[in-house]
Amino acid sequence: MNGGEESADDRKTSAPAFLVHAAGVATAWLVLFWLNDVLFAAVEVDAFTSWVFLPAAIRVLAVMLFGWAGIAGLFLGSCITIGPEVQSNWAHAGAISLVSALAPLIAVRTCQGWLKLPDTLAGLNPRNLLLFALAGAATSVALHQFAFLLFDTRDDVLEGVVPMFVGDLIGTALVLFAASCAVRLVDQFTTRGSR
């Protein structure tokens, strides 16, 4: 821990707060997954891969903000949105959902170690966010491809690597851009309202 700051994992979280955070992350996953289906169905490669994947944006943020509650929410959201291709195989569905939840934990902890950042969002700059997004996409792709190989999901395990990686990055960039615009609009609205 740097500078005596608490991580999301170390903070004492009550059971109700944990459930609220997990449910909030799962809901955000569901909303972004639905938006992705509505807006980007044309660039879907297969049931597991798209050239734009909006839910990727919340993976790293959920872990950074809510720790294990974020991981639980990611797992729940992924379980709910798992496609019919794997619903009948609980081990496969569980593995895909577990990868969606644990890959960002690995990416966050690795980046925090490399960048010597605290376990909070303190000290993050745009360059750091880009590195977290790259690490999150790379970790997600690697672990998903391993799960696909393990469960013989694809004939060629490498076929989805590039579109999944690019899709995670584009999805993250779009959501962060939209969030940035929303924050600016709210800031402008509140600044005008306080005059």
C-alpha cells in the first residue's frame, strides 16, 4: 500500500454495501452489453467476440473502485449475458464468466505494481488509464483464449485475438469518452446554476 491509502479490497465494506456495489456493477455490465448489441451487432465476429465491446470499459474500473464487490458484479453480469452457445455447459459458462471477472484483477494489480500506484484511483492520469486499458484488454484476451482452448470453443483459438483486443480497447475508449463528455456537461450545468 502506498502513502497509507486503503485499497478497495482493504476497506471494511458492510454486506449491504457489498451487495449494492456488486449489483451496480452487474447492472452497468448489462446496460453496456445491451447497448453493444443494439449499436454494434454489425461488427460482431462471433458469439464471444466483437470489434467493439462496451462492457470492457467497466472491468478495470469495477475492480479499482469496488474490489471484490466489483469482481462479483462482473461475474454476475457475465453469467447473465452468457450466450446460448455455452449455457448448457455450466463449466464452460462459469469459466467464461470467471475470466471476465478475474482478468481485470490481474491487470489492475500488475499495472499498480509496475506504475507504483496506490490501490485507489489517486494519481491516475490519461497515460495510466491507457496502460490499464491495454493491460485489461491483453489479460482478458489471453485468458478468454485459454478458456476457449480448454473447452474447444473454436477451431482456431487465435482467430478471435485481434478483434477481441481491438474491441475491448474501442469499447473502453467510447465509454470513457462518453463519461468524459457527461462529466463536462454536468460541470457546465452546475457552474451555470451556481452563478
